[in-house]
Amino acid sequence: MKPSKYTTAKSETKWQFQIYMGRDSITGKQINRKRKGFKSKQEALIAYAQLLEQRENDTFSDKSKVTVQELYNSWWKEYEKGLEPSTLSKTQSYFKLHILPATKDIKVADIKPHLLQQILNNWALEAKSGLVWGRYFKRLITYAYFNNIIISNPFDKVSTPKVINKTKERKHEVFLNSEQLGRFLNYWQDKPLNQYVYFRLMAYTGMRRGEILALEWSDVNFKKKTVSITKSVGLDYRNGKTSMYVKEPKASSRRTLSLDSFTLSILKKYQEIATTKVIWPGTHVYMDFNVPERWLQTFRNNKNVDPDLKLVTLHGLRHTHATVLFEQAALNGKAAPLKAVQKRLGHANIEMTLNIYTHVTEKEDNLISDVLENGLT
């Protein structure tokens, strides 16, 4: 039976199908498998086609003995189709460094809810990112369920761990305010021009590290005072080997940004001494990802740098751009330009922009508290 729609108890529209898989070798009874819970018809059709292929090829002759490692090997062939190297690198890293070492020898059929909950709890206690490993492991086990290797999905009967190891939690991102950003950029004015231009452009556009490294001079329009983001540099670090490649940005990331006159003037000055079409050239065409981080590390190690500036990261500097925009809007009595900032930073959804805005308003709340403490008069 081809995929058909149905409505869940929560009034959600899902897709399901039933497929004949053959006959039981002992009883001779027909084996029909019903699969449901697909979010779209396309997702159901893919699972349907996979089961058809499995029925023809019988990928796993004895499903009761399939290990997690064997399942991963089969799943990976399907998963890696059409995905970009940076996504595959991240996924492969999760599995090879964290997920498979703890599960590779376990038989998939033996992963009952109790054992699965124990595995998820252990990962959560190991690191906060253990929750992410659990989500990727769910993809693998769900693949086993959709492909008739197990008759039920144990993830349906487990809960997200509540006790999480926060010792390795990523620290709260440090954003700079307008005054701090001024001091930060003053430091770089006396440094090599490529460093000053890099940090000035990042702070005044909010570009991602991969986007700014991929820029070519043809992307800068000095007459219209804009810079166009049409590509990004990605990292492929699969199989222990790291290489850089150029990738197309997502639809929300492809954008043209206005530039202020001063940023354009120092870009023009930098262009006059440039020798390549790439703005930040490196040994392999583009400058290595770690170079700007090394610049920042030298900055942090300088004893003359103000302590309140030393914790800012490249990602924090990108979001500093949004912080300053919100801050300046407030100072001028204007509403927070949420949608405009979302578009400028290339955020896929408004929630990401709101997280930064919340950070800014928290500082305003602290200011109000100080005012109240000191009295309103």
C-alpha cells in the first residue's frame, strides 16, 4: 500500500504505509510491516522505497544480530547523499568520537527503552553536547525502525535527560557595546592593515567567519557602498584530514549589505596594496580559519588590553554588530529593528535574533535596577 495521510490525536497530519515483506521462514505467515509518523509524503516514499529495496536484497539476513556499527555503515551510505562536507564532517565526528565507541558492539534489537535511557543519561553526564549525540543516535535508530530491522522505536519510550554536565558547557557569548567596540577597534588601528580591515568589516557587517574569508574584491561595490555575500568557505575534516572548500550559502545567508563610508575608505586603502582577487588570501587560496583566531589570541595576551575586551570571540564579534544596532536604536528612541537585523546577519529565523536582543535588554534591566537603587530623583 502506497503512503496515505492520517490525523494524530494532536490533530497533526502525518503519513503512513503498509508493505508486504515476504513470509516467515518458520511459520510461513505473511510478514506485513506498517510504518507511520512521517512528516511528509516524500519522507514516507523514501522509507517505502528503502523497504522495497531491502525486500529485494535482504540487506541484513539476520536482523536480530545486526550491531549498531553495521547499522551505521548502512545508514551512512544513505545519509551522506547530497549533504555538504561540513555537515558530514560534524556528523561523522559525533559518531566516531562519541556515539559509536559506546554503542558499536550492541545489537540493535537489544536496545530496549531501559538500556537506551541509560545510554542517553550517561552521555548527558559526560558533556552538555551529550544531548546532541542523543539526537543523532535517534536518527540512526529511527532508520532501523523504518527499515524493519526493529519492530518498534525505543526512542518513543524514553525522555530527555534532566541531569546535564555543565562543566563543559559553552560559556555565555561575550558581546561588546558601542563604547567597548570603539576601544577594541582602536587597538587594531596600529596593527597590520589586513587585521584592522578584517575586524572592522566583521564588526560593521556581522558577517560569519566563512563568509568574510570567501570575499573577493568583485563582491565590494564602492559606488553603491555595498558588499555582497554569495559564497562561504567551509571546512571538511572527515577521516582526519582538513581541507577548505567554497560552498553556496543558504537562501537566508545570501544577502547584500550596506557599508559605512569609513569602512569603505579603509577597504579601498587595503585594495591598493592587494595582489589577489581574494581579499584575505592564504596558502590554499583562502586564509586559514585559524589565522583570525591567532590574531585574537595575541590581542588577549597583551597586558595593555582592557580586561573587559579580552573575552570577546569571533562569533561574539559578529553578534556585537547586532548588539550595537539595537543599542543605537534605543538611544535614538526607535523600536528595535528585529527583522532588519535578522536579514543583515543572515539568521534563518527570528528566534536567533531575539536571543541577542534579549541579551541587550537584560543590560537595560540592570541599568533600571541601578537607577531605582539610587533613587529616581
